[in-house]
Amino acid sequence: MRTLKAAAAVLATTLLLAACGSGGSGGASSSAAAGADAEIVIGSTNEPTGLVRNVGGSSGVSQTMTRNVFEGLTSVDVDGLVVPTLAKDWDVSEDGLVYTFHLQPGVHFHDGSDLTAQDVVWSISQTIAPESKSARKNDLSVISSITAPDDATVQLDLSRRSQSLPFYLASVTIVQDGDTELSSENGTGPYRFVEWTQGDHLTIERNDDYWGTPAKNSGVTFRFFKDTTALNNALLTGDLDLVIAEDSPDQLVQFEGNDAFTITEGTSTTKQIWAFNDRVAPFDDVRVRQALYKAIDREKVLDAVWDGYGQVIGSMVPPTDPWFVDQADVHAYDPQAAKDLLAQAGVSDLTIAVDYVAGDPSETIAQLLQADLQAVGVTLTLNPVDDATWYQKIYTDHDFQTTLMGHVNPRDVVWYANPDFYWGYDNKDVQQWVADADQAATTEEQTALLTQVNETIGQEAASAWLYLDPQIRVARAEITGFPVNQVTESFYVADIVREG
Amino acid sequence: MSRYLLTRVGTLLLSLVLASVVVFAVLRFLPGDSAGTSLGVGTTSDQLEQLRADLGTDQPLWTQYGQWVAGLFSGSAGTSFVSRLPVGELIASKLPITLPLSLAAFVVSVLVSVPLGVVAAVRRRGVVGVTVSAVSQLGVAVPVFWVGVILVWIFALEAGVLPPGGFPRQGWEDPAAAVRSLVLPVATVAIAMSSVMVRYVRSATLDVLDQDYVRTARSLGYGRWHALARHGLRNGAVPVVAILGIELATSLLGAVVVENVFALPGLGTLLVSSVEGRDLPVVQALVLGLTALVLVTNFLVDLAQRGIDPRLRAGSALGGAR
């Protein structure tokens, strides 16, 4: 009996422990070499879940591998602009339906074989194949055929115009013909993949046969942490050269005013959102959404979470997207106006629930929302859940009233054109404009249409966008050349240098 | 003896089967969808269906359970939903960290707590006895991770003599670095375990000291220590061995907790990230493995106790009461 009790206790403890969650991982010390021989050690809390790329939710692997080990026909640079990569350039037919990509000459895979058009055809075909799990599968469904007229040319035929095609193609990394996502470690980038130890680190080393400008360091190790205290301890003691993202200003105190460290603040594309379930009452009433939005003091929320860093937003569009217009003041904090709007909508004694993934910053935000809403007569009940539950309850089942979530993707305002998305915003004009924007003849036309989308969802308070996360990095003072902004999934490391 | 053994082995196997059912069922009833969690925002419901089919989570539960158990018997714990690595390989790669950590913590805590516990009992009213009791009380009350945080602060951040966390990238190929990185975690687990064990050893020794045979031995002219060594230790060992068994399992659990504090890529960090990602095959294998370890340890402890105490052997002959 004692045996069974002990076993039951272990079972319960492990499950409980697991349910609580909090942890870390690690294991490398920075080498002292400087310049081109330097190995850079980078700390991150965003570990790849697996090495399968081109799959939705694989931001960890994109961060470490995209542009560094694997490259696309195009890339998105640190300013959010599309730049040619494996495609030297491309021609677009008059009607916008045929894209002809001319491949960069002299590109080799890491195993020494040449990049051919057939490799590109294979890689893109895999992404749009029926069994593909790529988050870009839908976006690229406009491609009707992929052919290789010769070894250095790839032709894409589209079923309609797509202004966003070159942007979406940046997410499709090119592997060798026949390689699957699961097995391939063979890319074309400035680094070769060396190893990944799950829960600990991922190492890449400079590819000396790189077709472009070679990396300025000899290699990079990404070390993965769950616990941010452990992460910053490692930076303090010299085990790390750079932390990609600090997640709270509390951690910065120990680096501020210390000459041994550099703190940079850049812009991100991570929008913290209080999303309503627009398909259910009372959130299907635009006045209620506007009222709830006006009831929130976003400056105060941002200040509580980020202590002066970051930026208040009034729509889904970050400043690095081409269709940004500042809408922070459209539904500025105004409790009286909020009360009036609620009265107009005939809503009183409103009690609503907010589901969020437990932990900060959502915990802090939820409590501030609760207080602000109380002031306009709305009761907010807090319902913390875990990550997996969030995906099930909110994302898949749409079983929620309101929720807090951070959305990291650039150019994701187009999700407001999908009435089946979890927030269920359904506006025919917006849907038309988004469709038209992708089929626009020029980027100007596209930008104009998406700006209209941006303004409309902002006006209608499709969701309550709270603020844009700052991108705060801390590096040892001798480390330079890292991108300050984070406007794509990838963290490009080839320009990072350790000064002698 | 053989009938006793048969009964015990039977109980052990039955417990394992029950544990596998419980582990499987509990995880299936946790809210959250493995497929959705691994695909994330931006994928379509068709893609979700596709992934569920790939993972087999669209199958009836009993089919999934059957496949899992069949896999276990053929020596395969399946493939991780998330990293797509074989579960056995994934777990094996973590053992070189978690096993040395928990075993070292166990050994250290035995070496510390047995002598301290005996001394605390024999000198229970002396300064040593009172101090040991008080300190162990404190050690029991303080959470394990907090001890870890304090040790990191003192020895890594302030004194700078030991790393604050992490494990060398080369693993045990660099033994000195590997050992250095385990010193603080081992100390953390050992402090927590010793605090508990010292109290058991102390009370077991006290029980023995009050026994007639010890008093008799002392009245025959043996010194206090001599009487205890001659007649008490074997008797005191029976409850202590039982505790050692449980503590061996505790040391593994303790290791799992402190790995998170010290950023060690062991079973603990694997368990936490696997639960977060609803990587069911990995969680199942880990929890069942830990449970099996406890069951087997207790089985061995029972056998050891019978070896030490002839009365237990006699008892089983009378009807297998134990």
C-alpha cells in the first residue's frame, strides 16, 4: 500500500510540477577570440520546437535558421522591406500573373552541390502541396504552376495578381530537390547547421564557401532559457554575449549605467491585443467595442508593463508595415464617452470574461483592464489558462468573450478579412479591400487599400490594440553589428562582431 | 519466500499497468490540443486535421493507448509530436545530466544526514542536537528552488567561483566543467533532502535508544555509543532504509525542479517544455518512467528490509502480511 501511495504521490507531483511550468536550459561559455574568429553566444527564450521549418508556429526555428542557414528567394530586411536573396532579381509580366525569378549565380548548398532552379521548384511545391502545414500555404495558394525554364530561372504562374508574393516567398526557405523539411540540414546560407541539443543550445558555424558577403564571426551558439533570471545571470557572468529580447524592464536595472553592457531599444511587430469575440453579443455592437476601448488607459497599461518603453497603438499595424498610420488617438482614453456609448447601446451591468495565458505581462494587463472597466460600470472576470488551452478554447473553438494575446507577425492586418479567425470580425468592405489590395496593379494602390483597412478596423474597434512591444536587447559592450529592430521572424547574425 | 516474491512481483506489474492507464488518461483529459499548439496562429482547420491524422490523435483513445503500449513492448516509446525525435533518444540524451545530479544529491545527503541524525539523537539535549534540529526544521520549511536562487546569488553572482547555471556544450567530454556546473544544483537538492532525512534518522535513533536492549547493554557497562553501535544500528536501519527508498525517488524529483533554476538541459526541463507544448508521447514516457522507478525502488526496499530484519521474514511465513 505504501508503495502505491508513493507512486501516486510521484505521479501527482510530476503532473502538478509540469502543469506549473518554469524552467531554463543552458550550456556554453563565450570564447574570448575577437573579430572574424569570434564565436558569439546569444541567449534566447524562444527555442525552436523542432527543426521543421515552413510550419506555422515555428518561430524559434525561423529566428535561428532563416537567413542564417536557410535562405529564400527573397528576404525581409531589418526595416521590414523585401530584398532579393537567392533570386538576384525578378520580372513581372504586364498582367501581373507571371513572375520570372533569376537565380543568383554561384550558389552552393552546404554539401557542395550547386543550387538549381529545380531545387526552388521543389521547395515551393512542398510549401503549397495539399499535405503542407506551412502557415504560408494559404497565402501562396495563388500560385497555379511552378516551372524551371532553365537551371537559373524559376517561373511562377499565378491565378490572380498578388502584390504580397515576394513578401510571402521570404518565408519559404530553399532546400535541395527531394529533401524533406524533416531531414534537411543542407541550406545555402552564410552558416552551416552544426547541432541542436533540445532544451539547451543550437550551434551554427560560418560557411566559408558562401556565395555572398561572408559572416563576420566564426559561428553562433543560441542558448535557450525558460527562466529570464537564469538568462540574465548568464549575461551578467559573461556566459552570454547578447540577449535577443528582454521581456520586462525589471531585468534592465542591473545593466543600466554599467559600461560593460549596451542596451538597445528597437521596434518590434508584436502587438498586444485585447481581442473581443466580435461574433457574439454584446461585442457584435460596434458601440460596445468602442466603449470598452475608450475605457482603457493604454498609456497607463504600457507604463505598468514597460516603464516608458514601447508604443501605444490604435490598430493592428506596426510602424514598419507600409500601411501604417498612427491611430493611437482615435479611441483615446475617455471614461465618460465610454459610459455614454454603453448607454446608447442599451448595455448596463455588463459582466465579461477575459481568457489569457497565465503569466506576465497578461496578468498585469488583465488587472489594469479590470480596474479601468470597473470605473465605467463593467465587471471583468479574469480567467488564466495555459498555452495549449488557449489554442483549443479560443483559437479553435472560439469559445470566449474576450482574450489577451500578443501577435508577432508583420503585415497581419489581413487577418481582419477572415471572418472565421478567432476574433470573428466580419466586415464585407474590409474583406473586399484586402482581396483587392493583394490583386492591386501597383504597390501604391495596395498600400492605399490596406491603409483604408487599417483605418476602418481602428475606427470600428474590431479589437482593442493596447501597445506595441519594444524590442530591447542587452549586449556586452564589445559586441556590435546586431539588428536592433525585430520586424521579421529571423534574427540575422552574420554582421555581429566582437571588437578586439 | 518464493510465494512472497511472486505476490510482490504481481503487485508491482499490476501497479505498472494501472499507472500506464492513469498517465495516459490524465494527459488525454488535459485541456489543449497538441496539433493546434504546435501549428500556432495562422494555420487553417484543414491543416489541423491533417496534422492530427499524421500524429494519430484523431484515432479513438483505446486505439491510441493500444499503440502506445504495443510500442513500449517493442522497445519504442514513440516519436515526439513536436520535435519529431524518437522519445527514447530524447530522454536518453537528458540522463547524463539528471542521473548524476540526483545520485550525487542522494549520496551527499545520506553522508550528511545519517551521522548528523545519530549525533542529534544521542546528544539530543546538547547544543549539537538542538542546532541540528533547528537547522533541519528550517531546511524543510524553505522551498527547494529558493535555496537554489540564494546559492546562485552567493557563489555565482557575488563570489563568481561557480557558474550560475547551464551545462557545458561538450557535456561530459569536459569533466571538470561538467562537475563545476553540477556543484550548486547538487548542493541545492542535497540541502533539501538532508533536512528531511536528518529528522528521520534522528527519530529512528531515538526510538532505538529507548529500547530495553540498549538500556540493558548500557547497564552491562557498554558506553552510549558502543551500545548503539553494537545493538542499535541494525534495528534503527529498518525504518531508515524505507525512507532511503522514498528519498531516492525524491532526489530525482528534486533534480527535476532545480534543473529549471539552474538552466540544466535534463529531464526536468524536458518535462516542463513537453507539457507546455502538449507533447504527449514525451510526457507519458517521462511520467510513467518516474512512476516505474518509484515502484521498483520500493520493491527493492521491501526486499532489503527483509534482509535486515528477520522478523519480517517470519511475518510473511505466517500469511504474507507485509
